[in-house]
Amino acid sequence: MTIAVHPANYRTVRGRTLVACVMDETAQWRDELSALPDVEALRAVVPALLTTKGLVIGISTPYGQRGLLFEKFRDFYGKSDPDTLVIKGSTTTFHPIVDHAQIERELAEDPEGNRSEYLADFRSDLSAYCDRAVVERCVEADCRERPYMTRYKYLCFVDPSGGQHDSFCAGVAHRDGARIVLDKLVEWKAPFVPADVVVDIVALLKSYRLHAVTGDAYGSGWVQGEFKDHGIHYRVADKDKSTIFIDALPLLTSGDCVLLDDPRLVGQISQLQRETGRGGRDQIRKMRGAYDDLANAALGALVYAPGHVKEQRAAAADVR
């Protein structure tokens, strides 16, 4: 059997006998349940190829300097090896009839990004946001949500969506001394009717005694209107998504935040990447083909979480 392997099916190859395996676009693979889906896929297919001595063929456009494709290129390109052959070529090398002038225009428009697309160069401007092991250390095992408690003051942060493609997510968090704790994380996957999701979020807000919600500026007009119709004030966050991710990083690396046991949340945070912009300023973005809706809702709630109620009252008394 010959099989083409991709993130949707690589777990199904175990127990089969294969004569060859083609791993297509491995540098672009994303799996929220695994930090290294390409490496795990290779581990799954190698036993299936042992009896036939079959080949594993990886074909991909390069991307960041990590993962199976980059490791094979780094270790074997330009070297004589009896078991591994690495071939690299530009678009015009493999497809000489393409429009060369158009490719030159694309390279001039975005040199760093399009060098990987057309020249088969790995990008040097990308790095990991936070190691998966660091994120996992912040997770409280087997805790999916935390109920409302009167001694805390809560905040809800939402990542809205129009209901066609991305999820609509909401996260609730509070501060407990030096720690910031994620209490609730809910995701509504597309397709959905946004007004119906707002009704569900209003119920969530009421369960935590909240009369306001904070969220990003996506479609803020209609989002604000929908929540206002239910007596909820929608505050537009003064930080964009990238800034929220940057501000949340010290909480993750120091262990000063407590996350819920949600594998998709861990996966989304782990797959964020740091990209150096043209002006030299770092931006934190999701990987191509990945999602960040849960990460934005959860980390937004942590960054904007209010102080402890009793601490605030004590501070107010000192001022008086």
C-alpha cells in the first residue's frame, strides 16, 4: 500500500504494511494536540515500512527553521548519505514555464516571506513564542472550569467572530495574590449565529456576576450593539492581539498563571510564533493554517484580570 500522509490521517497508518509514504507539505502541518505532528507521523510510518523497505518521501514548501523538514535539510543537504537524499530547488527551477516577472514582483513586495514560497529558503524571521512544556506546566490537571466565588472579582474577555469561519471564544479569569487564574473557557465553533452566541455569553457573565465584557475591536460596532441589547457593556481592549500575547508571556514563563486543562488551548498557545516586522518590532502571530481564538480569549482574560476584591478595598482604605 502507498499512502499520502497529512495531519488528518497520520494516526491511522499504524498497524498497516506500506510500500511507500508521501508526506505532503510537512512544514505546514498543524495539530493542536501535538507539538510535532510531522515527527510523530514519521514515527508512525517507519514500522509500517520495515518489511517492505519502502521509501518515505517528504515534499514541502519550507517555512520556519524547525520541524522534520528543516532538520533533514540541515543534516543531509549537500551531503552524501546512503539513506537520505535532500533536493532543493526554486519555483522557476522545477517549473520553468511560470511567470518569472510575477515572482520577482512578489519577492520585492515581501522578500522574507516569499523567499520560502519561491526560492525554497527557510525563513529566518520566525521563532517559537513559548515552548509547549512551559505552557503545560501552567495547566492544573483535570480542571476544566472553576465556579464563581464571592471573594474574587472576575473579568471576561471575548474573541468575537462573524460565525462563518473562526470560533467565537470567551475566557473568564481572576487574580489570587500573585497568581492569575483562568476560570472558564468556552468556544463556539463556526458556523453559528453570532446573536445566539451573545445570549450564551450573557448567561456566562451573569454566572460570574459580571455586567461588562472586554474584547478586541473586531466588528466592535455590532458586537457592542448585541451586548448592549442585553444590558452588557462591551469594552474594546486597548491592546491588540499581538500585544496581549507579548504581555502574557511573562505569566507563562514564570508560572504565575494557572490554565485550565484544555489540550486545544495548550496547542494554540504553543503554536504561536514570534515574527520580526519590517520596522524591527516583534509581532506574535498564529502559524499559517493554525488557530488562535482560544488563546486570545484565555490570555486576554489573564492580562486584563482585575485585582483581588479584598486587596482593592484595603488599598482604598489606605488612601482615605
